[in-house]
Amino acid sequence: MGRIVRDLGDGVTKHYWYPGQKGDWIKSLIAITAGVAIFVLCYVLFKDGLSATTVGACVTTAISGVNLGRRDVGGLREFHDLSAERRAAVADSGRAAWRGAVQGFTCATAAVVVLNMPATGFVADWLLPVIPALVGALAHSAGMVYERMADFAADVESPETVPNTATKALEHA
């Protein structure tokens, strides 16, 4: 949960709470800005609103999918033991549910935007709206794999333990 603190004077402080952290909101803004920029670029180059919308939505869902996948692995890494700290575990679960809702909303919005383009036909009505969600899901998995590979690389302590890395790889699998 993020918080903005404003000092109003005379010992009065006002707190504004918002979901997520400031860095997460900045990453979301970057994803949306990149998608809009790619949409404009594709529209200028190809003069086709349907393909420009699909590509722009794919860029947005890909960037947000990678970010959310990396956050999911971080959340799993920090997940508390349920029997020891129930309140912290509930908070961790709430953050995971929030990330899932954000990714679902992003993919659904991209599908609705692509579906509402003026083009019709099987490809425009059934295939293209699904592509941004598919790209977002694949990017989410790529973000999770990236973070897990970073964890695996950190597990290798020194060059003397190189023969043991094959055993660690089997343990991680």
C-alpha cells in the first residue's frame, strides 16, 4: 500500500493511501505510454487502425506482464508462513490478488478496445482481440522466469561449487 503524507501545518498531517507503490504506478504509466506511442507509430506507417490498435495493446500488455511477473516472484519470495504470521500472509495474498486483477483488467481492456475497432470478420472479431492477452500472459511468464533465473544465479556462491550446480538445477526443477 502506498502513502502520500501532506503536512497541512499546525501539527496537522493528512495521509492519502493508494493501492500499490509509486514505482508500480510509474511502470504502469510507462507501459501505457509505450503502447500509445507504438499505436501512433503503426497508424502513421500502415494507415490501419485495427493493426495499430492490436500492436499497441500487445506492447502495453507485454510490458505490464513482465512487470507483474517479476512482482509475483518477489511476492512468492517474501510470502509468510501461514501458521506463524496469519495477518502478514493475508496481506501477501491480497497483494497477489491485486496484481492478478490488474493483469486481468489490462488484458480484458485490450481485448475490448481491439474488438470495438470498425473492422469485421473472423480475424478481426475472434483472433485479434485475444492476441494482446496472449502476449501479456507470455510476458508474465517471461518475467517470472527472469526473476527465478536471477535467484538461481545468486544461489551459485563461488567457482569452487561449479560441480554442485547440476545438483542444484535438478533440485530447482
